[in-house]
Amino acid sequence: MGHREDLLEGAKKCLVEKGFVRTTARDIVSASGTNLASIGYHYGSKDALLTQAFIALMEEWGEVFQDGLEGEGGSLERFRAMWEAVLAQHEKSGRIWAASLEVALSGDQRPELRAMLAASQGEGRRGLISMLTGTPEERLDERDVRTLGAFYQALLNGLMIQWLFDPATAATADEFTEGMRRAADALTRPPGGDSE
């Protein structure tokens, strides 16, 4: 590996161990065995490198689910399988989710980093739609990303926040799926219809 790849791997390690805010350029250099100048040369800034590292971690996280999800795309079985897989990975990915929340909650302290992560959200939303519906990403349009993708992203973020606050009381995949089924039923029930 060259310095660029070493830096990316070092930044990924730092994100998992320390998060965005506490990671310094020196931490990345130490973890990667490179030098400070190489961060600017290859990535432009520490925040740009950390953003690329975060995106790489999210892509790796998504690849875990691509081939192994049960059920037909768009089915409740696929929905349950997705959340089951997410929760099975929670110990490994919890630090990554905490790091992203750290940036979201940092307000104006890191506007460049926040802007870079916000710009990458569309890609994440496309991936979620593809995983849950089975639709190839290249067939998705901007409306899909801004509606269905935003909805799935909100579900994912909400479930991860539940887990970060209290893993013991966070919804299971079965409970989450039952909640989704009940919400869908309530939305399609005629006014005045019986509830469960």
C-alpha cells in the first residue's frame, strides 16, 4: 500500500477508536505510519480524509449485507432480515454511528466536515433503497433518494440511536418489522376502521 491507502486505513482506525472530533492529524499519522504532509498532499485536509474514511467504513458496512439478505426485495421478510443484520453488526458499527452523530451534533464547530458528510448522504440513501427493495442503484432517481431513501435512512438512524442509548431496550428486528407492518396497515386503513 502507498501513503494514500495507509492514511485511509489509519483514519478508519482512528474514527472507530476516537470518533471525528477527538481524532487529530497526528493520531492518523501515528496509526498509518505516514507523515503530516501526506495528509494535505493526498486528501487536502484532515477533515476531508476523515470524511473519505467514514464513507469507506459505511461502504464496508453495506457490503456485509449485499449478498446475504433473505427475502424478496421490498418484502417484510427482506425488511426484517436487514434490521436483523444491522443489529447483529451493532457492536462493530456502533462506534461509527456514534462518530456520525458527533458530527451532526457539533453544530458550527466543523462546518466543512459536516458539509462533506451531508453531500455523501445521497449515496448512502441509494444503497439503503437497493438493499431493502432489490432495485439496482443506477435505476434510482432523485425522487427515490429524497423520499424512500430519506425514509429508510431515518429508520436506520433511529434504530442505531435507540441502540446507542440503551441496547437492552432497543427494538429487535422482529419488533421493528412488526411496527412497520402496523404503521403501513394504519396508513391504508379506511377512516374509522378497526385498529389492532
